[in-house]
Amino acid sequence: MNNENSGKQVWTWIIIAVVVIVAGWWLLSNKTNNSANSTEPIKIGFMGPLTGEMSYFGANAKSAVEIAVEEVNSSGGINGRSLEVIYEDDKCAGPEAISAANKLISIDKVSAIVGSVCSSAVLAFAPVAENNKTVVMDYCGTAPKISDAGDY
């Protein structure tokens, strides 16, 4: 196996683990107004650079999330509820990340956000998520300040 395929497999499993952890956390926290008996999908937001210089990383992460969601949903979902991911392009830029997070939280009503590739984007939208008590699972940011960005 070459290094490129090995790297893609690692990313795929990392993203699958993140999606499962986020979905599990959401179920345990019962954050939304939907009752536990709801049949509505569990909405999770995804943020990443889907256009621009870093789009290669965002596209790979998006593909991994799609695979994970397909596996979860084909296995009956989580307690009978399917996962629905809403994808937003943050372009690895602070202003776009803030706008995308606001949309995911306020309009799409996601339970959690998976993202982003760039630490600067995560640090830009983290206060929005924190203020709205929306969990963020960063899949690629490496800045140490991300750990101190809040409780969510």
C-alpha cells in the first residue's frame, strides 16, 4: 500500500470516529428540543475548506464523513434515527467560518459541528459555538489554543 492510500485510510477512520463520538455525545446530552422518541434525523454540521487552496483537505474530510454517515445510516442509524450532515465551506478563513457556524447553529439547528482543517477558522468560530452551547469536534486544527477555546 502506498503512503497516499495509507493516509486516506487513516483520515477515513479518524472522521468515522469523530462522527460516532459526536453523535453519541448528542444522544447522551439530549441537547435539542427533539424527544428521545423522535424519528427526525440527527443534524450535524461539517465545516471545512471546500474551495480554495486547502480544498483538497476539505474534500477528503467530507468524503470520509459521507462514508461514516452512510455506514451509520445503513446500520439503522442511532436509536433508529439517521444522521444528516450539513456541509459548509469555511475556506479556512475566519469571517467565512463565523458565517458558516452561525448558519449551522441558528438556521440549520445542528447538534454539533465537525470542523475545520485550519486552526484559524476553528478559533474564529469557537466563540459562536461556545455562546450557543454547540459542541465542536475539530478534525485537523493543531493550534494549542483550540484546547482553551471553551467547554464546547
